[in-house]
Amino acid sequence: MYSRLLSGTIQGVTGVPVEVETDVARKGFPSVSIVGLPGKAVEEAKERIRSALANSGFRMPDCRVTINLAPGDIPKTGTGFDLPMAVSLLAADGILDPERIKRWFFLGELALDGAIRPVPGVLPLLRALSKSQTETAVVPEESYPEAALVPSVQVIPVATLTELVAILQGQKQPALPQTVLPQPEARDPAPLDAIRGQEGAKRVLEIAAAGFHNVLMHGPPGSGKTALAQAFHSLLPPLTGEELLDVRCIYSAAGRMYEIDPSRRPFRSPHHTVSRQGLIGGGVPPQPGEITLAHRGVLFLDELPEFSRSTLEALRQPVEDGIVRISRVRTSVEMPCRFQLIATANPCPCGYLGHATRMCTCTPGVIAAYRKRLSGPLLDRIDLHTLVNPVSESELFNAALTENQTEREPCRFARIEEAVARQEKRFNGLPICRNSELDSTTTRKFIQLTTDAELLLKKAIRRYDLSTRAFFRVLKVSRTIADLDCSDNITVQHIAESVQYRATSY
């Protein structure tokens, strides 16, 4: 007999539907063959299925069994095909009705005793499935809260193979557990104004939060660069509904749903020893890297020159496009990575070049080699550059700063919310969320300068030898500054402040 049903596999962070076809031939030598580019875990599934069937009161057909995973040109990986292959086998053997399940979706790993274990990627698979004619999906019981986020698909959670067979035979009604996703431990980021001094850097971070701009803070050690970057998280507005679903799909594909805090944007802070594959993504099959896990959130790279140059150079295209393309011999995947880069750097290896009171001990050659780790093209892609000087003694001991910080923080956040709302209204109906995402065409459409502002920008291009990319980034930053001022027009003051953050380049 023959049976067919639906399952799926993950390519990068995207779900791809897969048809599971099973043919049970009553003639021939007893064997089980799995075809359709199965990976090692899929090949091993035949042994898990054999034991799970036996311990659930069923048996493996004593004849020739062929299982095909279509389309045959897409690699199939993971243990999620255990359950669909077992159900398809039972249907082909006459225990289940093949006509009833041929448009159903199944996903799950089988334990040897017949229990059904959760697998990663349930959410992106069901999201891709919602665009097809399939309306019913069977998933592991532990994955039900995740699967229930897709309202267009009826989800049936099951704990064991025996329970599933009873449901499919009409002997039992499925029970729906609570739809509560696991939450990470709540950690409220420290407010930005809990940091003494550094008003210039705080202004830069306010602009960055409002327009989703990239930032590089450079200065001597101990000046507060890392603390500022970590406190920056408190300025970011929450994820929108569509953004949250995109982020959850990414973390589901990576098997990290428990790391998602719906009230906060992602904040990834890899160590400087991270490999290029760990940062960008890759492997066999390709897995999301830190830049994809930071999608719609923050990628914080502390001590930027300490990262390997080849790793940093791999950031060029993702920073610009918001998409990373990973090509391998058998597959090529695209993964979203619209992240906000917040980076810090010391001026030299010892950190005290240009310090007011401490002497730098580095030789000119060492300083040149250190700064050479950051290429011009990479620095050109960073919108906001700011020098973070050490905090003065008076600022450290000024009690008024602590008394007034609770008053300043809500005002700053309110300005950011107002600027974000202006951008959403401006870009309504376009695949653009923030000013930083404007390309050259839309920049000319949405950014208009006054005559005086245009003259000032022309002088700045000549004075600082700005590249074409830098020119457009100055315009986008000036648009964000104008939004923070609730201004429809970009004035001389907005251009002057924007140019200032290019003049202090590392």
C-alpha cells in the first residue's frame, strides 16, 4: 500500500514543506530504505521507529518498505522526521486511513518507548505551512505553546505514538495544554542616566535608538563605553507584533525559544574570540550566527579591534543589506540580519593614546597595526562615531546627577517614542521601519534640505572628504535628529550635528 503526508525541514531559519511518501511492498526481501537526500539523523530514524512501534503495540512490516522525502533535491536533516515517517508507515500498513492524513502535517522525534520529543523549528515550519492548504498539524506536546502562535493552523499536541494513533482512529479527543511559552529570567537593563557624566555619548545613543543607527564609541579604558552600550538596551522601543514573530522564528529554528523575552529586543554580545562562522552563520547544514540572532535588536561588539580582521570584514555586506547569504556545495540559504551594531574601541593597545593625564606606551608602528584591524569600508558603514573621554572628578561626586536621573530618562524615552512614531507614519505601506533603512532612492524622496542646510553639507563633504555612502548616512542621521526635534524640515543645526559624528571618526 501507499501513503502520503506532510512534514518539513529547516533551511537556515526558513521552514520548507516536505512530503513523506511510504510504499509497503508485500513482495521482496524485508528492508527499510529512506531516500530523498536524508542526513545521518534521518537515516538513523529507522531504528528509532522500529523500537517505538514495538513498544507502542505495533510492528514494523515484515516486507520491503521505501520511504521517500520529497522534493529529493533538498537535504533533509534533524530528528523531526521520526514521527511523520512512523505515521506514514502505519497508514501504508493499513492501521491508519491514508486518505484522512494525506493533508496533515506531522513533526516530532520518537523515543524508543514511543514518547514524542520536541524538535527545533516548529514555529517557522508552521508559519510556512500556513500559506498552503494544510489546516491541521500534529506536534509534540511540549511544542504546543510555540505552535499555537500560528492561528491559521489547527494544532494537535501529542505526547506518545499510542495517543496519536488513538486520535487518528477517532477513539480519543486531543487535549490542549496551556499556551505558555518559557520565559528567560527577567533582567531589567540599567537606565542610561544611572551612568555619571557622558552627556555627549548619551545624546548619540538617543539618536541611535530613535533611528536604528550603528554606533562606534572610542576612548580610553574605564571611561564608560561598555556600560553605556549595555544601558542602551533600556532606550529601545519594544518589538512590534510582526517583528516579534520574525525573531521567534529565528530562535525557534536555532532551538533557543527559551532565550526570547517578548518585552525586549534581542541583545547579543559575542566575545572577541568568536569565529567568522559563529558571527555570520554557517555549518552543515547552515545555522544562524550571532548577527541573525540579533535581528531587529542589538549586536554589541566590545573591543572591536580585538576581533580578527577576517571576521569583521565579513560584516560589510550584512550591515548594509540586512540579509546574509550563505552558499555551500549542496545548498544556499538567506537569513535576515537587520541588526543595530553598537561597538567600542580603545585608541591603541594600551588604551591611553591622547589621554589628558596618562602617557601612552605604544610605539607608532604598534598603534598603526592596531588601528589597521578596522578597515575604512567597515568604519564608513557606521553612522555615528563618538569620542568617550574619562569622567571628571566633579561629575563622579555630583549628587545632583543621581537625584535628577529619574526625571531625565522618561523624557529621553518619550522623545524616542515620538521619533519612532513619526517614522512609522512616514513609511506607512513601505518595507521600511526606520531612517537607517532608507536606500539612495527613498532618501531623496523623504529627505529634503533647506538651502542653508544644503550649503553646509556641501562644505562638509569638501572639508572631511566624505564618501557617497557617508553622504547618505549623514542625511539619514540628520533626518533622525529632526524627528527627535519634531521637525518636518532638516535645518542647518540638524546637518551640523550629524556631520559632527562623522568628523570624530575613529
